[in-house]
Amino acid sequence: MTKQNQKMFVLAAVAALGLSASSAFAQVTDIVVDSKGVVPYVIDARNVVARSGTGLCWRTGFWTPAAAAAAGTAGCACDADVVPKEQCSPAPAPAAAAPKQEVIVKELVDNKIKLQADTLFDFNKDVLRPEGKATLDDLAAQAKQIKLEVILTTGHTDRLGSDAYNQSLSNRRAYAVKNYLVSKGIDASRVYTEGKGKSQPVTGTQCDGIKSRPALINCLQPDRRVEVEVLGTKK
């Protein structure tokens, strides 16, 4: 082949393949592509897009702006002036999530720890039983593992007895829980007490019609409770 024919052959090849219109750069970085994908650029044996001496990507005969946009990283590197900018710009990093408030849980119901009064106290009493102290020991230990914000102890009674008596009993039981937690090292200023008396039963009407007092006392047991809400964050 004569030198003139060789020159014409090279020009014809350039016209058939085309060069991307991206700006030329003296030093180029290899653009590696997935050989299984359809890429509108010439790819060598290393799965690298072929470049001209000035760093322009060689386009194939089926190159179109849409094909460049669909080529992913190769399209962004070779035809940044054609591919939509938002497609080539990295997505902003998600904002760091605010730390979630942690709740110390023994039996979690509506973010509250429900302790049955029969576990803490004898029937109609406000003096903590050994079993109740053991339960509160565990609660105090857990509370010390967090940055404590507040502990709210709320006493409840069943419906037996007068409103005034049950209000007083619920208050005394809430105070008994607070005093014990304070004795275990919990800051007294962080513990608040409240007595609800018999105003918030959880048994509903399920004990209606029971005539035997011992049976009724047993049925109303869920109403006799102390709810302890412990709020804070991890240290």
C-alpha cells in the first residue's frame, strides 16, 4: 500500500469511528468498562476505552448522545459536555441522623416499664418486698449506664377502697420506689413521683360480677401497678 493510500485509510477510519468532543488532556486516566455492557466507544483487550494521543475517546459508529448518557462512567469521562451534569455529579452524602433517645427497658409498653405492685409490695402495703427491691436494683443499674434525664414513677391502685385512700396509697408506693432508687445512687432531683389512685384501671369490665373478695382481688391484680419511665441517652 502506498503512503498516499495509507493516509486516506487512516482518515476514513477516523471518519467512521469519530472522536469525542471532550477537551483534550495531556495525561489521561484509563477508563475501564464492563465488557458485557454496550458501550459506544472503542474498547481494547483490557476493557479500556481507546484514546487518541490527545486523550479523546474513540467513538463507534453507533455513538449517539443518548448512548453516551447510558454508558455511565465511560460517558461521563468521555463526553461530559453531552451527558447531563446531574448524572455525572455524585449524590450528596445523607445528613447525619440525630441521635435517638434511648429508653431503658424491662417490659416495654408505650415506652414505660410496668412493674406489678404485687411484685413490689404486699397487698394494701407500701413497703417494698425483697422481690421488689431486686427488680429495682436491676433498674437502677441500667439507669446508671446512660446519661439519665428523668425517671418518673407513677403509682396505681385497684378500685377497692375509697378514692382518697387509694390516692394516698398510690402516692406512697411511688415515693417508696423513688426513695429506693435514690438509695442505690440515682440522683433524687432526676426522679419524679405521681399517684393516680384508682383512676386508670387496665382491667376494664372483666372483673365485674365477681362476688368473692379474694377472687376479685386476684382479678384486679393488673390494676395494682407502678409504672416507671426512664429516659436518657447513651453515654
